[in-house]
Amino acid sequence: ATTAILTSKVLVVGAGGIGCELIKNLSKSGYKDITILDYDSIEITNLNRQFYFRKEHIGKSKAETVKTVLERMDPSIRINAINASIYDQKFNFFFYKDFHLIFSCLDNMRAREHLAAQATKHGKPLIDAGTMSYFGQAYSSIRFKTSCHNCIPTHSEQTPAFCTIRSHPQLPVHCATYAKNFYDSFFGINQA
């Protein structure tokens, strides 16, 4: 790994499906100082695609669990886990000032737009990745060099985003998907 990577301080917001994969790739690429910010806790529906999590982690903080698992795998890495909302007032200039790069792995547009505005406001490069149903997108934003998040047209969601189903589904298709995942997990069907 290059000196720039080894000495970079990065912020990953969102430790779900995209966030787990990104954190793995960052750690394997030589990044040693990673802050993970996520307000969510682990649910049974996360286990099939978020590989840092196991059944015994259900109900625990995603950020704290990734920190524990990753530091056990690589003791040389420094992980700062923050279990808080991205909208918290403590995430101001003094929070963002030391990061060299911000990664957005959030599962909703409002939070992604908020983080993008913060990155632009504080002059931090942002790499954003997200999914909507069967569509994925990624883009980078650098103040005064590229378009900001709000300047980029988005694809409107036509089908439900199955990866963001929560314990309290909102649509009938969410209920059916949640019930199937719960049934399969409870009875150990298709489990490796």
C-alpha cells in the first residue's frame, strides 16, 4: 500500500450491504484508519448479504460489530465506530475536518443528500454508492471540480428496494419478502 493510503483517514457512513463490502475492500487495500458511522442495528434480514454479521449479532450496532470483527481479523487497523444519526448536530466542521475522504453507503436519498451537502460544505471528496431495486449507482463529488449530489439526476424507484426491508415492512411485497427470509433463517434453509 502507498503512503497516501496508509496515512489516509476515511469516513464510511453506512455499514449495510454496500458499506460492509466497501469496508472489507478498504481494509484489504491498506487503509488503516477508518471511521464507521451507522445508526442501525443488525436484523435477521441482514445476514444473507452483510458478511460481517452472524446470528449472535442480531440487535447489536452495525458499526460496533464491524469494528469488533474487523479488528479481530486485522489488529493493525484502527476503527472508530459511531452509532449515531448522520443528522446529529455534533457532526459539524470539527467532525469532518480530519477526514481525507468520505464514502456514502446510505440506503435512503434524504440521508445521502444530507451527507453530500456536508461533504461539499466542508470541502471533502465524497464517493457515493447506492441501490434502488435492481439499479445501482456510484459517483464521486469534489467541491469546485465535479457536480454536487443534488445536480445529478436520479432514477426514480419503480420497484421496492428489497435490501432495505426492516422489521416493520411497509408494503405487502415487503411483508412477503420479510416472512420468507425469516422462515428460511429460522428453519436454517439455504444456510451455509
